[in-house]
Amino acid sequence: MLSAAEFLKSLAIVFCVAGVTTVVFQKLRQPVIFGYLVAGMIVGPHIPIPLVADPGIVRVLSELGVILLLFFLGLQFSLRQLFRIGPTAGGIALFVSSLMIWLGYNAGRLFGWTTLESFYAGALLAVSSTTIITKGLSDLGIKDPYTEVVFGICIIDDIIGIFLIAILTTLSSGDGISPGELAATGGRLLAFLAALTFVGMLTIPRLVRAVVRLNRPETTLVATVGICFGSALLAQAFGYSVALGAFFAGALVSESGVGRKIEKIVEPVRDIFAAVFFVSVGMLFEPALILQYWPAVLVYTLIVVIGRFIGGTVGSFFAGYGIRPSVRTGMSLALIGEFSFIIAALGISTGATRDFLYPLTVSVSAITILLAPRLMEWSEPAATWIDRVLPKPLRTFASLYDSWLQKMLRGMEPAHAARGRKRQLLLLAFDVALLAGTLGVTAAWRVEIAGWISSVTGLSTMAARHLLLAAVSIVTGAFFYAVFRGTQRLVHSLVEKAMPRAAAGKLDLAGAPRRALTVALEIGVLLLIAMPLLAFFQPFLPRLPWAVALLGALFLLGISLWRRVADLQGHVKAVTQVIVESLEKQVAEKSSQVDDKTMHRIRKLFPGMGHIAPFRLEPGCYGVGKTVRELNLGSLTGATILVILRGDGNSILPTGKNILLEGDALTIAGTPEAVEAAKEILVKGPGSTR
């Protein structure tokens, strides 16, 4: 039986060593989580230092840390916030997480790990660290608008992490991994969460508000922590992770409207037990295993940094956030953290994975956490550099893409058109469900189906399997084509909402922008549909054919997009020349202004050029004397200067080397917000938009 002296000894060792190491790391301006990890290595059994804490005691305390850590994350979560950011941040987070699961799983299989171990390896890469990202952005003083996107993705990531933990908990307690078991687990999980949310929303917010009205902080602390552990125990009773119950308890408490007040009360308690959790992570760090598995550490670190950067950047750009915010978003997401530790610990505690997974996770997380502040700090110059080296057609496309999306989402349309689009969306969802169902049935019962084919036809088992594979390829190919055609129909209707086709017999001046936007959205929707399917079914189906099919489709669409972008560049040049000729008539003398009526006529004439607005450089403006390249408006705001009109009546189609002069009349294109931000920079300088 555990004695009080042993408990006190272990607790003293953990907190004293952790206190020293965190002070040292704060002095070195490093994340305090490193101090906890180093403290765990010092008091752990794998490094010969005569300060060893009892692993059993620390493990029990660390489980309390997990519960309080997830409860605190839930407090920062809001259902209202989810509804506001869900359509964009949710799509980005789903794409990035699916990409990381797929990459992590395939890397594990290449290393010879089991199917379940590889699935765990992919899952621990799927979720970024809300705590580290929030603290990193705060410490660096970054307050750009893109940070809201990053926080939104982190919120959805937390939800994805909770679902992964719940699913992996069930799978690890069974005999293996199968689509049928996954589907059943997901259904039970959704039913449990629906019941918990319904009952919790009726009771917990009212209860919390009543307790807070007593104005006794200690009573509030005890009551909310009681709700936290009660919900965790309830989730465990239904066979789910305690982390799931704790997270949803925090989310339900936050709906009371006093979540911020409770955060301040609970935070010190959370910090104490979270420290023990990270110390327990460090105690499992075994240098011998790291030396043995160093290729895996290197590969998974590269997957996290490069994969999450590319996934975050691509997903954010297709969601309409522009090049600079997208690059900065991708670089801010390139790390893993607390959820990865929890997932790795789950795999080891249930026996689903071997012991190497934990030190691998600790090593990859430590490296990426160390890199995270640097990546966030470097994100702005990296985004500027990427924007500059992109081919001009792509920069032109990127500067207009966001304005097209905004027009598409905000534009008015007849009611019958909206109803037709809903039908298209339902048909697309039905086709996706059929595709997923075919893959699931084949994966779950491929052996039985092949045996039945062999008994009916008299073919050998191998021949029956090949016949089944051919039949499935044909059927799934047909469904995939139906999904692709459904995507095309949906995208075409959305694009024509933003840029309607010209009447019969009239010149279609929006043709080139419409074609470019159509192909771009087709790529975005295809990635959003195909990547989760690939990540979900990859453990049950051959790796190469499905990935090759997706990459082949994306390659062909990429070629088509490049051609459309090249056509768009020619279109923009021609339109700009027309704008020049039109505006030159308005600039007869230096003091003349370009009137709004002319701008309105130009916008109506060229709907694919975004919001077009005039601007004159007055004396004292920041932009006077600067080159177009020095101002870097495209990277900073997403807007672009189409035309420079000089007071002498000369017009200039700008390049990066052109110097802006006092009195120049500029024509700026982009979204309304981007154009206003560009004007602010031209008047006050880059710092004015932050």
C-alpha cells in the first residue's frame, strides 16, 4: 500500500526539480513546457541521476492533469464561436488533419509498424497544440487578422483530437481495426455527445451562473472542478476517454457566459497538475529508444513541419485568406503538443502500440515546439518572399481570388437558384456516402466476398481477389466520377452567382476569371472530400492505387488551373488597358479627380476584376517616393495597383520598379477590405493596418 511519505517524497521531487528547470528555461526565453520535459527526464528512471520519483504516483497525478488541461481547453471553446468560424476554419482543420493522418500512417507502414500502430502515429500528428500556439503568438505580440483563423483551426483541432481519442480508445480495447467497428464507434460516440450536450445545456450553464452569483471564488472553484471530474467519470463509465468528458464539461461551463471569470479561478489548479502531466511525459523519455528510432524521429519531424505548413497554407488559400495570411497560418500550425502526448500514452497504456511511440512523440513534439516560435517569427518574411517569387500570373490570380469568393458568398440570387444548389449539395453528399460505403463494405468483408466469389465461380482464391479488386475499382471509379461531376455542377452554379454569364450574342468579359475560379474551387472541393476518405480508408485498402488516383486527378486539374491562370493574366492586361483609356479621359489636368461614376461603370463592365477604387497620392503620404516593390501591397493586403496615372496625362502599367510620385492617381483592385488596407498603407505606412 502506498504510504504518505512515499507520496510526499515523489511530489516534492517533481515540483522542486520542475520549479528549477522552468526558471532556467524562462531565463533562456524558451517555452516552459521544455522545463517540465527536462524535469521529467531528470526524475525519471532512464537517466542516471539520483532523483527518481515513483512513476505510479506521477502517473496518477498526470491523469488529473490531463482532465484539468482538457477542461480548461473546453472553457476556451464556444459553440457560438464554432458556428461563426466553422465553415472556413473547420474545412481547413479537417483537410490538414486528414493529410497528417494519411502521411503519418503511410510513414509508419514503411517503417514496418502494425496497422494500429501506424494509425496511432498518424493520429498523433493530426492535432496541433492550442496552448503553445496561443502562447507563442501572444509572446511575439502578433495581432494580425490571420491569428483569428489560426485560433479557429486550433478549436476545431481540439474537437478532432477528442474524437480521435474516443475512437482510438474503443479500437484499442477490441481485436483490431475495421471500418465496421469504426462506423459503429462513431455512431455511438455521436449519440453519447448529443445526449450529453442536450442534458448539459439544460442544466450546467444555469447551475454555474447560480454558483457564481454567490461571489465566493472557492465555492466556484470546487463546483466547476466537481462538474469537470463528474463529466470525466461519466464518459469513462460509457467506455470513452476521461479527456472527452472533461473537454465537454468545459465547453458546457463556457456557455454559462461566465467562462472567462472561471478560467482565472481554475487556471492555477490546472497549471499545477498540467505541470505534473508534462513531467510524466518527460519521465518516459528513453534516450536508447531515440537512438534506435532516430530515422523515425527525423521523418516524423519533417512530416509535421512540412506537411502541416503545406496543408495549412493550401487550405487557408482555398478558403480565401490570400497568400500572406495563408503562409503565416501554415507556419503557425507546424507543431504538435498535448493531444499527441495523450494519444501516445493511450496507445501504450492499452497495449495497442509498443513503447517506442511515446519517446518518438516526445522527441518530435520537443523539436517542433522549439521551432514553433521561430517559424511564427519568420512567417512574415517568408510570406513576403513567397509572394515575390511566385510567377506573375499566380500573383494576379491570388490577388483576385478572395474578391471572387466574397462576391460569390454575398451576392443575391433568386430563391429557386438557392433551392437548386441545395439539391446539388445533397446529391453530392449522397454520392460521397455511396463511395464511402462501397469502400467500407469492401474493406470490412473483402475476405468473405472473395471466398463467396471463389465458391460460386470455381476460381482460385487469388483470382477471386483480383476479380473483386477489379469490380470494386470499376464501381468506385463510377462513384468517384459521379462525385467529380457533382462537384463541377455545384461549383459552376456558385461561380455563376458571382460572375453571371453574358447574354447570348454579347461579349462575355468575365469568361477568363470565371474559368480560373471554377478550376480552383474544383481542386479545393476535391481535396476537402478526397483527403478525409483517403485518411479514413487507407488502413484497409492498398496504399498506392488510391493515392495515385488522387494525385493524378490533382495533377490534371493543376495543369488546367495553370492554363486558366495564364489566360487570366492576358485578360487582366487587356482590361487594364481599357481602364487606362477610360481613365485618361478623366485626367485632363493635374488637379482633376477620377469620379465615382467612372469607377462604377468600370466595375460593372469587368465583374472579374474585384472591387476597383481610385486613390490620389497627396503630399505627405507614406507611398510618395516608394517603389511598388517596396510598398509590397499585394503581400500585405491582397490588393494590387492596376494603373498609375500621372498628372501630365501619362498612364503607367506598374512593375515593381516604378516609383510613386506626389499627385499620382492610382487604380487599386481587390476586395473592399483589401483596397481600404492598401490605402491606409499608402497614407500611413505598413504598421497602420495591424
